[in-house]
Amino acid sequence: MDSIIVQEKKWLRDEKYKGQETPEYLRECCLIERGMPVAYLIGNIEFLSCTIDLEYQPLIPRSETEFWTDIFIRKNKRKKNLKILDVFSGSGCIGIATGKHLQADVDFGDIDPKNIKQIKKNIKINIPEIKSNVYTTNVFLNIPPKKYDYILANPPYIDSDKISQVQNSVLQNEDHHALFAKEMGLEYVYRLIDQGYQYLTDKGEIWIEFDPWQTKLINTYLDKNNKWSHLYLKDQYNKKRVVILKKP
């Protein structure tokens, strides 16, 4: 049996069933064998010491996202009164973690009504004391005209034409709208580049996750859009994973 499946079954047994191999546990093991993500069966996942509930099955937070969010938090640990926007929030994991560890005001934005419910639930679980707003929005469409110190974004960025390259377990169980985008996967990255400037303070930044192979395409687009200075952040695999946009 695949070693990953064995590990996931052990995780399910220990986390959800307190080490007991009950009949329901054995039934859910069959679901794991068919490709069901174990995080959905357990019902939550840890993300930087936050419990991210997954009741409404948002995109499961990835380790690459956790890696750069941790860097962001450590970089800003000494700053006070930050105002942050987590857009394409999904489960809300990025904004939840930054709100908790930085005690920052965090707003959330997502287009999916199920994700809006999920974000609100995760706020109650993890950061009920933090000032926050949750907006149903397509990128910035319904975001009020206000200024943020940071905009953090993990948009859909898988090229729609590369659906055949995605794992079957992901395709069968996770929301395609949270995964795929047009324009070689960069439709929403480009919209963030085009529209984000007006939502930032003078020293504000936008952090955008993307697929490493898209770096050259992003460079070309930014060369045509000279209102930004930018740099790249590498992930735990030493691949460019986040573009950081700054006002020059």
C-alpha cells in the first residue's frame, strides 16, 4: 500500500478516532483509498498554530502557502496596527494566521458563499477578538475604497489548459474555481497587478502566490506596467513562489 495512504489513515485514526479502529474509521479508510483528502475527513487542519476548520470544503491550505505566510509574519512581527486584506481567502487561513500572530486588523474577500461561511467560522474559532470584515467579492469589486498596509493573495493560478496534469484526488474533491484560471493561469494575478495599487498605503505591498513556471510571464507583464517595483520570494523548495509588489 502507498506509504502516503498509510500515513493518512494513521493521521485519521489518531486525530478523529482517538486511536480506535471503529467501523466508521474503516469506512473512511476506503474513502482515503479512493482519493478523498484526509483533511476533509478529519474536518480541520493546522496552519501556523491555527485550527482551520474545513466544514464547507474550501481549498485545503498547502505547505507552500504556510511557508510564505510564516515568513510574512516573522518579517512584520514588530509592527503595530497593521491593516491587512486577505483576498481569494478560501478557508481564510492566511488572514487568520496573520491576524492571530500580528494582532492586526484583517479583512477577507472571496467570491464563493460557502467560503464566506467558512471564513466567518474560522474567525470565531481563532481570532474572535480581532477587528475584521468579510466581503463577498470578485477580486476588489466589493472592497470598500480604503487603504491597506498589505494585501495577501493566493488566487487560482493553475492554467485551465493543464487540467490533465492535476492529481485526480484534487480534481475529484477540491473546488475547480479555487484552482484554475485563464490566461495561462494568470488572469487573477494580472488583475491584482492592475487594480491593487489604489488599495495600498504609500509603503504598502501586495504578496501574490503563483506557480514557479509563470515567473517569466509575470516579469513580462510587470515590464509593461511600470507603476510597481517588485521582488520574488522562494518557497521551501527554493523555487520562486511569491511576487511582492511595492509602490516605487
